[in-house]
Amino acid sequence: MRKYLHVIRVALQNTLVYRVNFLCRAVFALVPMLATILLWRAVFASNPDQEQVAGYTLGAMTSYYLLILVVDALTAVTEDDWQIAADIREGRISQFLLKPIDYLTYRLCLFVAGRLVYTATAAVPAVGFILLLREHFVWPADGLTWAAFGLSLVMTGLLQFLISYTMALLAFWLLEISTFVFILFAFEYLAGGHLFPIDILPPAIAGALYWTPFPYQLYFPVSIYLGRVEGAAMWRGLAIQAGWVVLTYGLARWVWRRGIRHYEAAGG
């Protein structure tokens, strides 16, 4: 484990070089978030007699988008897939085949280090934004909700990473993976609850989406925090999320083994 802890330490040092870039990215990410919140406030203001929209109060809807900001900062994959694809395409992957180091674990360490630095950098503008809208912010009801939210958050990060890692391994067969990455991002953005809460969709569509990995990449941990998913439904959702983590891990290992058999490198 010492070698992977060393990877995290070195990655933290390297990533801190880009802390200003992370800060700018975090600040500018607040602009579309603020526009979305103002849009929903206008929706509620347009009908003062209606206190809820699809079961959401104004406070719950505002909290939903603020939590998206937090969860996204903690779990989102930024450039890991592009870096993995570049390692394969440019032959840098060869060095990992000759050393006692697991490439998936190595990339996971880099992902964790990147998220730590980005979260620390984005904390100041994010906390300021939350304090600005604190009158509409909803807190969890009890400690169990906090614990379930934390567990789901960890699995969300793993799921985000493993899906991006597996998609990047397509570079073993394809020269350019950008089309597939953008298609996957579009599905995550729409079906993951980033644009709007999934449970405002018709029940049949929302029910079908719950069996895909996309809601568990963002929407599900936020729903646990807000108390939208409780009791048996919460435990069932956590079990499904854990199942997707195990499935994507197995898929990542399988694609890696197939890709290594197909991989060729020449030169020094």
C-alpha cells in the first residue's frame, strides 16, 4: 500500500499547481447553477397558491441544486478518461505492464487526489453560495440519513470513476474516444438528475431509470440527503448502487484484460 500512498502524495503536489484553475472553474460553475435556481424561483412565484412542484417546495428544490454542486465537486470525473486514453494511444501504458503496480488502482489514487484538491479549492465559493441561499437550505432529519448519504456518496464517486475508466479503455481499439465520452456525458447529465430531479418525470420513465447506473451518479445521494428516499426504498437503492459498482468494476477488469491482449507498442 505504501506505493499507492506515495502516488496520492505526489498527485496532490502536482494537482496543487492547478489550484487557481480549479478555483476559477468552481466560481464559474456557480453561474449556471444560480440561473437554474432563479428559474425555479420564478416558477414558484408565478403561482403563489402552489407551494409544491412535483412534491418539491422552493426550499427543497433550492437545496437539491446546491447539493448537486457539492456532490459534483466530490465525485465528478474531470480529465481522467482523456488522460487514460492518451496513456494507451501514446504508449505510456507500457511502463505499467513492467512494474508491480495495478493501473486501475493507480488511476483511482490520482482521481482521489484530484477530487481532494478540487474540493478544497471549491469549498470557499461553494460555502459562500450556500450561505447566500441558507434560508432555503434543508438539512437532513437524523444521523442515519447522514450515514446513508455518506455511503452513497462514496459509491457515487467509485461509479463515476469506473464508468469513465472503462470508457477510456476503448482507446485500445479506437484512435479517438471523444464521441463516446460526449454521448455518455449527455446521458449522465439528463438521466443522472443534473438538469432536473428525476422524480418529476412520469413514474414509468423514472422507474425505468432507477435500474440504470445514471441516477446513482448524482440524483440518488441527493435524494437520500433530502429525505426523498427513505426506509426500504433507501436500502434497496443502496443495494442497487452497490451492485452497479461491483458490475462496473468487473467490466473494467474484463475490458482491461481484453485490451492488453490487443495492445501493441514499438520503440523506446
